[in-house]
Amino acid sequence: MSLGFQELEAAERPPTIMTSRLEGELLEVSMGPQHPSTHGVFRMNVALDGEIVRKLKPVFGYLHRNHEKIGENTSYLGSMPYTDRLDYFCSMTNNWAYALSVEKLAGIEVPERAEYLRVILAELTRLQNHASLLGFLLSDMGAWGTPLMYAFREREKILDLFESLSGSRMMCDYMRFGGCRVDASPEWLARAKEVVNRFPKFLDEFENLIVENEILIARTQNVGKLSPGLAISAGITGPMLRACGVNYDIRKVDGYGYYPRFKFRIPLGEHGDTYDRLMMRALEMRESIAILNQAFEQIPAGPVMNPKVKIRAFKPPVGEAYGRIEAPKGELGFYLISDGSSNPYRYRVRPPSFINLTILEDLCLGHTVADVMVILGSVDIVMGEVDR
Amino acid sequence: MIGTGILKGMAVTARNFVGSYFEKERLITVQYPEERSPLPENYRNFPFLIYDTEDAEAGLRCVACKICEKECPPQCIYIVKSEDKKPDYMGKPQFYPKIFDIDISVCMSCQICVEVCPFEAIKMDKVFELSTRERFDALRQGKDELSKSNTYYHSIHPIEAAEVDAKLAEAAAKKKPAAAPAAPTAGTSKSTPPSGS
Amino acid sequence: MSDIDEGLRGELQRQGIWVTSMQELYNWGRKNSIWPLQFGLACCAIEMIATAASRYDIARFGGEVFRPSPRQADLMIVAGTVTKKMAPQIVRLYNQMPDPKYVISMGACAISGGPFKQGYNVLKGIDRYIPVDVYIPGCPPRPEALLHAFMELQRKIDEQKLSGSNKAEHLRPDQPSEFPVPAFGAHDLEPAANADLFRPPEIQR
Amino acid sequence: METLAEIKARTETVAPGARLEIVSNGSPSQQASLRIDNEHAVEIARFLRDDPELRLDFCSNVTGVDWLDRTIKKTVKVKQVVDGVEKEVDQISEEVIPGYLEAVYHLYSIARKHGPVIIRMRTADRTAETQLPSLTSIWRSAEFQEREIFDLYGIHFDGHPDLRRILMWDEFEDYPMRKDYREPDDYEYEPTPHDDVLEKAKRHYAPRPQLDGAEKITAQP
């Protein structure tokens, strides 16, 4: 297969005259798809000048498993378990985004308790996603093992909650159009509350581990700077956008799922560099804990499923809808076109981590190869979602 | 002073290292084959078929309506309907599945077959130690392997099974005037030993 | 290198003498230091990382040394969906691993394409191109299930013979240790399966 | 935010000669969209982005849709003289809409926090003229998404900086997300076939006489 450098113009390439020094020669390196970093089957074709990145072309598709095509051949309900496998860290938020879009398409009301449960589960998902991201990022930076072990220790506690509620650790398949599949028992809520109450202790510890670490600061500050203008134009969303100082959080803007009922702040970065992106996750976890504590206080009793919604032979009216939520990685949207049959005519996922990679080359140019891994880690990608 | 941040971090690792010897919260390793973390009530892995009474062939609740086959998102269920009818646990003549196969090498444990089944005939199992050295036939479960007793269901999902039994008993009571007076109710198989475990 | 008579062994053990054969010693060493290739594809890879993390701790089985290079690895855990775009790379990685090498096919996708098998870019099972030793069904399998498969693989290694007519495959020079890498075609991989390896049975019902 | 009709009216004043059309949406989501013509697309997109009222600076989602040839049955009441009496009679006319490919853009505003405004563009047909103007120069976020549409649907975006296959390999020739795409035949082992998989598996099993018996079993009553 060609390396994908056809567009590397001859004029850009320095003349290949044999000189005594190799300076100016570009070295083409293919990083991935099997790569020691922990981000799955992602590949980058990098042109290097010494150690400096001069050109970087991401290559996708090594996990392109035809989610959209399968979604068009499966019933509306049948696509729900597939959404779990999009961003396999955050199956709950994927479920929610899909359920929200179908609810928009068919005009379905969701009971109050179900909305609260969705908020609780989405914020728990955000906690475990950000915690494991920090672990992965540090392990990319060379802190091999230890922070990842700490992060996974905490993640396991949240996975246990998911498992006892939905039946599976990762592939929860919990939400349905018009509510949630099963109700959470009071014992489950008490357990979840306990896990959330203990979480700040872990955060304190983790922040002690990393925030002031001189090596981390040297590796991340002023690395991979992103300007707010470029970020908006390139469609960057989520913590990455907010790290540039742009105040845009769909939980506030769209106000879906009773988020307007909760008091929480949107952490904003200043420089848009890797350090800000990293810290953004740590700060967002604190706000998630605040939301969770309010949700545990406010959650009302009641049904969790709209009784009018049919499980089988669900056919929404002809039309289309685009629904989006603030997933841990950014704006996760589903665009559905219905032709009145039981399968969607068009089923499209707007994957945040795929679109966040648009500016990967801009971030990496001029930095060393070692920084590429750090920058990629701070983008927070999951290949299941990038390639779908 | 340069280096204080690193020392602070080292203190955290040291605390974790020492703590992992006595602090329960930091000591989380499950010594798997000898010690198992308990599976929650809701845990699901692969589907199985329920039969009432003691006879797996006669007491099978499945009536081969093929709804699960149709709804299964990855299409891993295969049913061939019988040509004749035989009495089910309530004495009513019903079709039964001549062939009921689940390819567990495809199944994604999504539980949709359980949700759509109108007869409470298919439920989720908790067995996960299924590694084999063979692929094709070893991972295709037939009717014999899939059929498990209601007692077994009670042993793995006690709360859910009790609810299902109550629901079925209620439905049977409603139908009773029409059905034969000697029809046995659901959940009479409590005395049978678990066969699938 | 033949097997030791169990009665004699018991007798000697009572006298405080432990005997072992070269084969047992060799297999004991091999099965307790299986180094997997650090290589994840999709969702199952996260469960693989969870298995390596502190709660399940694959180090208790001697498998914690995840090697980034195939040249140092004994075991390839194919954890996740194998797409047609990725399949040539996996075969190449397998070919680069030194003998004896083992493959665990983790999760529904790696076994048969799993829920995604209807996709146009999904390979219906990695055993179309490379031989697989242990299959773990599940989507994704629990970390315990991976440990169970790991123990199954250890049992398999323990059963391998170093000599005789039925000796282990990696010791037989006529057995291939490398397999042809499929090429990207205009519509599909070429060939769509390695006919020497992938022989699906007729379905008997 | 302004209504779509107001946006349309204002756009028409800025881009004279542009043919705009509001595509209605029957679902409860009520997200109607604006169809823009290909010649003025870049101009209109720039206006939507830069207009101080709209400031649609964030192009969230870009996607392709494949519409096959459709026939639409229209029922019109026509007055006809039947047996000397004038009556209203339903006249059914069939209209064939030739297939086309469509690109849909979902626009939001980060500056003004409103949206979505949905714009769509259509190609002339599905096979020969599948060109659309690229809007990557207006919104950078369209770069990879337009590449993806090119890869999966075969829409050629004029003016795209780097239009290559993105998800499939370079040697691949088909456009797999099109509705008439036929996936490669790899149904050698299908233990649980039914419905469409059964049909595809049958095609595969057909030249293999040793499996004829198995085929008879899989064909369901």
C-alpha cells in the first residue's frame, strides 16, 4: 500500500542531492497501526526532519467496522447495543445520544426518573472515561503502568456499578427509547453515592501525583497549542475546545436531560496546550461529582419507562432528526433519516474523536516525535468511534 | 524548588505501595480461579432456554414463534419450527422448536431476545468460562445445551425469576376457567435439582 | 524425554526425591512465562488492559510482560474486531513472532466477526489466516474469562510433547510457522481465506 | 434565532440568482433544512458563517445520503364529466424522481449559541455527475467528513485539499455505503442464517453440491 504521501509536493521536498550532511532530508516513518501507545489501531504517516515533525497524515480505517451500514440494516432497537461499541469506554453516553435522537425523531417523552438516571450514568461515565484517559496519557508519557493502575482501580468501582445495574461491565445497553431498561434500586443508588463520595479522595491523590510534576510540565506545557479560532473552525468539541478557552458545553447550550436543574461550572483553559487539556479533564471530574451529588439528592420516584413506546415493531414517522449530547470526548450526535419503515434509511454517527483529529497535524508540526504521542493522547480518541 | 513536584508524586506512590499491604481499599486483587468476585443479579452473558417441570423436552417454554430470531441484531439465533404440536406445561397444544441453535461466537449479549420474548422462554445465563480450543461446532449451542431448568434460573437470578413466576402464575390463573382443571402452574419444578450448573 | 512412571515418581517423592523430566521442566518454564504481544484492536483490548491491571492481575500467571515488539512475544491476543484493512498487518505480526507462538482469539469479533460480521470491511474470524489455539466467546469476555483462556493455553502448553511422532508443531520442520499475507483487492482481500487453514465443516443438524 | 424562511430570504438578497428551497421535515423533531444550489454553495456558506446575526461558525456534522430512484404516487382530484354528471375523481399520477446523492451539513453557532441550521446539496445523478463543491475552505471540520463521504458514497468534492479514501484502503473500488452496494461473498460458514443472510449464504452455497442437503434444511418453511 502506498504511504499516502502523494500530495507531498515535489517543491516542498528538499532536493535530494547527496551531501556530506543528511540535514534537510525528510524521513518518512509509519507509526502504527500496531504501536506501543494505548490508543488502538491508529496510524500516522510522519515525515521527520531529524526529530522534528514536518508533516503528519493520519491513516484511519483499521477499525472501520461498518457501524453505519449495519445500523441501516437493523431495526431501531437493534442498533442500541451496537452504539455501546462505538466509544467502548462510554457506552452509557452513546446509548443516551442515540435514544435522544430517536426520541426527537418520534416525539417521545421520557419520565423524570429516567432522565435523572441518565444524568447519573452519563456523569459516572465521564468520571471513568476521564480517569482512564489521564492514566493512558501518563503511560504514553513514560509513566508506564502506575498511574494507569490507579485509574483502572477507580474505573473498576464504576464498572461494578454499571454491571450491577445493567448486567455488563462495558457494553451496558441500558437505555431505551422513552426511558431506561431497568430501574435502579435504592441500594444501588446508595452504593453509587458511596463510590462518588470516595472519588474526590482519588482525585486529590491523582492530582498530587501529576499536577506539579516537573517532568509532566516540561512535556506538556506549550506543547500542541491550539488557537480558539482554529478549534471552532475545525469543529473541535468537548474538553479539547474548552481547553482553548471557548465556553461551549452542550449540557448548558442545549439543556437536555434536566441539566439546567443542576448547578455546575464549566472549566475553561487558557493556553489550549496539552497541559490545559489534561487539567480540563481533572477539573471536569470535580464538576461531575457536583452534578452527581445534586442528582442523588433530587432523584424522584416514579416509572423509568414511557409505557406508550413499543419495543417491537417500532416505526417512527417519516422525517429526520439530529440529536446530540455532550459525551466525555465531545459532541456525540446521531443523524437519523426515517422512511417510515422499521429500519432507519440513514443512520449517521457524528463521532467527536474523529473530528477532533482534524487538527492533529496542525498540533504536531514543529514538535518532536516523542510529543506526537502526548498530543495524540490529550486529544482522547477511541478507535471504535473514530473509524466506526 | 525544582523536584518538589516529583517528590510529591513519589510520596503518593509510596503511600499506595505501603497501603496495599493492609488497606482494604488498595488491596483489590481478586485471586481468580480460587476466589471469585460475586456476579451481580443482573449479570448477563449468553442466552439459554427455560423448561418447567423435570423434562427438558416436554417442559420447554419456547413455542418457536421466531420473534427472537427476527429481532436478534447480529442474527445469531436459528430456529426451525416443528410440524406437529405438543402440549405445553399448561396442557395447551403448541408448536415447539425442532432446532434451536445459538451461535455464541456471534452473540453480543445484548439481551434483546429476552426483552422481546412474549413467553418468558429465553433468559440470560451467567456462565462465562467457555474458552475452547475448537471453534465451529464447539461454539454453536444446540437445544440440548441451551435448555436449562427453571430451578437453575432461580439459582442465578433469584429476584427476577420470582417475578417471572408470579407473572406466569397470574396469567395461568386468568386462563384457568378455560384450561383443564388439572393444569400444573408455573414454578412447580422447584424441587428439581439444577441440571445446567 | 519420555514420560515418568507415575508410580515410581510417587515412590521417590515419599523418599524426598523430586524427579522431573526435561519435557516437564521445559513446559513448566514456558507456560509460566508467556509474554503476550502488546496489541489491542477494539473493545476487548480494554478488557485485556483491565486483566493486566491490579484487580485481575495477569502477573499471577506470568503473563504481565506485554511486549511491544512481536520479536519478543510468545502469545498474540487478538482482542477485538479484525477488519479487512487490519488483517494483513496481523498476519505480518504473527509471522514476525518467533516459534513457539500461540494465538488467543478473544471475543466474538475475533472468532467470527461477531456482531459486526455483516459488515463489508469486517473479517469473519482471524482463523481464516492464522491458526488459533484458544477461542473465548463473549462480547467482550470478562477479564476472568481471559484468565480462564490463559489457563487453558497453559494446559495446552503442558500437554505438548518434545519428542515422538506427535511432538509439538513448532518442533516439526514440515509445519509452517509463517502464513501468506493477504493483499488488498479491488473489492475484498485476496484471497478471502487461507484454504489450508480455514476449513469450515458442513453443518450437521 | 431567525426562522429558516427568514434566513432563506436574507440569503437570496446576498447571493442573487441562488436557488434555495426549504426541505420540510415531517417528524416531530421539526428540523427543516435549506437546500442550496451547487454553484452558489461556497458563497452562501461564507455568508452563513460570517453574517453577524447568524455566525454559524461551527459545522458540526457533515454526512452523505444516497437516494435511489423513487416513484412518488400523487393523487389529484380532477373534475370529470362521467355519464353527463360532473364529478370529482381521484387521478393517480406517478412521478419518477431520479436518484441522487446528497450532502447534509449541520451548522451551529458557538458565538451566538444557537442552531442547528441544516443545509443540503444534491448531485445531478448517482453515477456520472457526482460533483459537489467542497465547503472545507469555509469550515475546516468538513475536511475529514467530506473525505469520508467521498470514500463511502463517491461524491467528489471540488476544491477539497486532500480528497483520498479515508476508511477503506486505496485500492478499493466500490462505494460501500450506497444502497445498491453488494458486499463481497464470504459466507462460507453461516450456522444461523435467515432472512437476508440466508439469501446471501444460499448464493454462496449454490456452487457447492456437497452442501445441497444443508441448504434444504436452512430454507425455512
